Amino acid sequence: MATAKRSYWLVKSEPTTFSFDDLLASPDRTTSWEGVRNYAARNFLRDGMRRGDQVLFYHSSTEVPAVVGICEVAREAYPDPTQFDPQSEYHDPKSRAEEPTWLMVDLRAVEALPRPLPLTELKGVTALAGMELLRRGSRLSVQPVTAAQFTAIRRLAGLR
DNA sequence: GCCAACGTTGGC
DNA sequence: GCCAACGTTGGC
């Protein structure tokens, strides 16, 4: 049987909206990742993310922006129902049910990092030069991470 | 709160 | 299709 090539990703979340602790506390430590409303991010969700891919969980817009945990893709892309919900902050009146514009995946927590890795620290790590997160003006809420970057992050946090 | 860096919208 | 205006993200 051919081995699917595993990919690595990083997702951002504002901890006041949904934190890694919230993910750990979710049923089966799993949540649907609704609310992605950027085409580049959606394309990564749709075309890149495969079940079992490992995902860094990043806290943005907080006192100490940091990578705080690792999760994995538990379900591949499917339509995000909030786009059709007029009550939702993610409502998109232009999206049609026959051809949904926005997709989401399910993410399951794997483990919290033994220590969070602040953005300020990551900026000084040679092995992470070129990481999308560290690019000036980077705003992508779903972004690819290389295997080398993923491993470097694990080691920095004290994981094998 | 400021503002740089983007993405999106809409007039033309 | 161009591009200015506007809105959003997110670090600081």
C-alpha cells in the first residue's frame, strides 16, 4: 500500500474566540474549523489538508502570540454551514448551497506543547527562517509548514 | 490605539 | 482590467 505523504500546517486562532484549551475540552478533543473566509486559506484547506496531517495551533492577537499546541486533521474539507446562516458572523449571502464558497475541516488535539513558543522567540531561530508565520505582514490563517520547520518547533518545545 | 500589509470591492 | 478606497488582520 502506498504511504500518503503527510503534510504540515499552521492555523491561527484568537484565544478569546477559541483557544487550544478549548480544543482539548471539546468532545473527542475535536472541533470543526469554521469561519475561514480567505480564498488562499480555503484553498489550503481544500486542496492540501489530508486526514492525519499535523497542524500547529497558534494564538494570535493576544498578549504573547505563540504556538501552543499540536493538532491533526480529523476530517477533510466539507462545506462550512455558517456561510448559510444569517445569524452567524460568518454568514456569506453570496454563497449558494449548490456550490458552497467556504469549506472547513475538523481538527483534533494531539498534545499541548510542553511550553508555548512565543513569536518573538521563533523569530530568532535560524531553522525557521522563511517560515510563513514569520514573514512580515503575514496574515494567512491557514498556512503550510515544512516538515523541517515542524520538527524544529517540536524540538524547541521539548518534544522528541 | 496605531499602523503596516494585505485582500476585497466597485467605479470607470 | 485598472486601481483607489475601504476593511481586516494582527503585531507592537
